[in-house]
Amino acid sequence: MVEDAVPGAGGEGRSGPAAEPGFWRQVVEQLSTALMVVDPAGRILAVNPAAERLLGRAAAATRGKDAHELLHRATDGGTLPRERCLLLRSLAEGAAARGEGDRYLRGDGRLVTISWSASPLTDGGFFKGMVVLFTDITGDRSARRERAAYTSALEDLNERLTLVAEITDVLGQTLETDEALARLCRLLVPRLADWAAVDLRTGSGQVHRVAVTGPAGRDAGLEGGRERLPEPGEAASSPLVQVLTGGDPVLQNERDEAETAAPPGSPLAAAHSDFLRTVHATSAITVPLGAKQQITGALTLVRTDPAHPFDTEDLEVVSDIGRRVGLVIDNARRFGRQRAVAEAMQRNLLAPLPQPGRMQLAARYQPAPAGSQVGGDWYDAFALKDGTLALVIGDVVGHDLTAAAGMAQLHGILRALAWDHTGPPGAVVDRLDDAMPAITTVSMATLVLARVEGHPHTGPWTLRWTSAGHPPPLLLTPGGHARYLEAGQGLVLGAPMVTGTGRPNATEPLPPGSTLLLYTDGLIEIPGSDLDTGLDRLRRHALTLAHAPLDTLCDQLLARMPPGSTDDVALLAMRLPTL
């Protein structure tokens, strides 16, 4: 069957017209024009019943055969050299082609003169072969014109289905509403329409025109309008109001005099009518974004050439696109709300920094870029019962609310365990690791817990720390030196520990005027770059900023991160006084 041979037709994971049960059987097998599918090497994959009749060959007898060797003949019936075959040339180039007057050999030995058209088949950007439509041109000219029109219609349908598949693929690559709409409009204009406009419903009952794209690209001057949805029953003649209130998709052409002459019944209807007049619409389609029970907005497509109006087939394709876009926008909004809650929760749980004597502290939290999920990064600094300053930097595995909630749990438990503990930090983290499965939802996390021992005003100061699989602290000392403190490394929290072994601890004297930098991996890990490169980059930037105010140091380290990061960043810096 043809539908099994055509790449992308009826395959799993597809939706829309091409995935309807029996769609290709209905279109192809009932087609009066002969159709043949060949792979990139020119081998026949499938033929439809019309091709079987025209060629006098059963489908089973042609499948797998070289189409040129089996069918193509010279005018006298002899073998035709492959280099003279236009179809083989189009296969090699992966480009559409047409031909007229070729001779094909029937199964009964007779030659038929054909006219043919070949269109490339692609799937995910890969060339899969050609669909070849051919007709017997020995009949009268009117029959030939009729067949040509039908062939053109089928090619148009193939183009529409390809467009729907591309839109599905492209929209699935982003959870950002603005980016999804920008990609949508770039696909629709000019392939399907001369203008495209997107209106989204807001939570306050308003409608916001968020995107307008025309022949020259995005037109910001036609965007930004906000109007309130009318009450039920108002502006019934407005296509935009109809679809936004649960009505069916609307197709308008210049012939629809009654609709175009009707006065708009609401400001929203008037704004839409003004848009159609401004772009000189001669044909328009307006469809809902989403399903009737969850309409997020409307998509309007416009053509300005009266010789090429939209038809009912266009309406079906655009309606399917609208359903897909509505789902993407709904998902993006859900993601955005969840991300906003997680980010607000994370920021509110980061405690204010203390002011321990003449020591300076600064910290920053930078959420992941738009389109990425909020992580579980956090920092903390607090005075212990004995007056010692504790520093913490950590990263909970996971994303969004789960990670933010886990961070909050670890944050509180660690403070409680460390507050009155005067021993090494490793013992505190061991207790946290033991308690984590029982009283938190965190499965795995990394952190550094450090104690800054010494008089807060006069010193001398010593750093005592342990690391649970976290990137090493960076120490900047007077004289232009910078090095990572790689000692004290242990397993991440949540990893199986060997019974009877405690976490390692490390100590380091801190010279007056030195700066200690604790950070999460989002500061050093950039897609496409290795960890050593990220560590070296951070060290170089920190050295150039070593004498800058601590707040400037933190701000500039974040500002100098290369683009491409998809993670959030927590940063905690401490600077000792110069004696």
C-alpha cells in the first residue's frame, strides 16, 4: 500500500490530516492520475491502482525494480541511456521536475507516451525519494488539462501537509510564547499567506494582538492593540469575535459583501476590520488557537491577490495549525506560571546576608535564561552559636518547584544542624546526608559548607570546609594570585557512603585582604565547552576584578558569562579586611 511506503504518511507521532486513518488510501488509491513512489536510488517503492492500469503491470511486479530500467524507453522502443533521463537527474539533485513526451513500456509490450511531475519527499530534513505523477497524453487536450489541474491540486495538498508537519516540529522546540509565534509566522508568510496576525486572550478578558507578519517581516506598528471581548451575542458578524467565543473557523472572500458591509459591533470587531482594510485583504481565514474548551487566541491569515483566494482545503489546514499552536501556547503559559512561582519561592528563601565585623559579604542569584527551567541553586551565610561565620553554597538536583522546595528543606535542616556544632563541617554534612532521605524530598544534591574561624575584626582567619561533590571554592589573595581549593572533596549528598568513613575536611589560612568565591556550576558550565575551560575562564575574570568592590565583582562575573547557559547561578563572595 502507498501509505506504508510514503515517508511521514501515517507514521507514529504524526497528527493532522496525514495521520487520519485511511487518509492516503482515500487520496491516492482513488486518484485517477497514476502515481509512483521511488526511493533516492530510483527503485519503485509503490504504485497506485491508476498506475497499475496505465502500465499494465501489477504493483507486486514493479516493487523494488529500477524504474528507469523497467519503464523508460527511447522513441523507437530501445533502451534509453541513464544520463538522458530527467527523472534520474532530479533524483540526484533532490529537486522537483516535470517532463512531457517520455515513453513508458507497458507490461504487454506496448509503449505509452506520458506527461509526468516529480516532487521530492522529505522527512525531518532528510531526502527520502520522489512522488511521480504521470498521465497518458495520447488523449485530447482537454483531458490533459484536466489531469494537469488534478496533479497540481495534489501537489498543493502535499505542500500543505508538509507545512503542517514543519510547524509541528518547529513549535515543539520551544516553550517561549513569543519565540513560538515568531517561528510560526516565518513559516506561514509567504508560503501560505501574505499576512499573518495572532491575537491572544488575557486573564482579564482582553484580547492582545501580539504578532503581525507581512511581506517585509514582522510589523510592530500593527501589533500591541488591546480590546475587551464583547458580551455574548455582540458583534456576531466579526470573524475574530466568533472564533474567540467558541465559534467555528471563518473563511472570508471579497464576494462576502454582506459581512464586509456590516458595521462592527464592538471595538474588537472594529480593530479587526481595520486590520483587514489596512493590509488590503481580498481573502482571509480566522481560526481559534486551541480547542473549543480551551481557546487561547486566534490566528488570522490574509491573501491580497484576488486571483488566489483561500479555499475550504486551506481552511481545514489552517484550522489544524490553530489547534496545534493553541496547545503550544497553553503549555508555554503553564510552564511560565510554574517557573515564576519557583523563581519567586527560590528568591524569598535566600536569607539576607549578615555583617560579621569588618568582613564583607555579597551574593547573587541569577535564574536560568527564559525558556529554561529554574534549578535548585542556593547560598547562605549565618553566624553559628560560637560566633563563627558559616558559608554555604549548594545545588539540588531537579527543576522548578521540586528543586526549589528541596532547596528550602536542605537550607533549614543544615542551619539547624550546624548552628551549635563546633566540630569540623564534614560531621555536619554527614548528619545532613543521613537525615535527607527521611525528612526531605531531595534525592541528590551538592554543596560546600565552610567555617571562617578567627576574630571578625582582627583575625587571624582560617577557612575550614568540606565539599559534597561541589565545584571547588576560588581563593583570591593579595599580590594577584588565584587558586582553587580542591581539597576536602567528598561524595555528593544522596550517594551511597562506605560505612564507618566520615566526610573529608580541609583547612586553609586566609591572608588579610583575600577574597573567597563560592559558586554553583551554572557559572562555569556552558553547553559546548568543557569544565576546565569554564574554570579557567572564571579564574581569569576573577583576577581582573580582584580589586573591585565586592558587589561589582559579583555583578561583573555574571555579566561576563558567555551566552548559551541554560542553568541558574548562585554566587557567594567574602572579603577579609586588610590589616
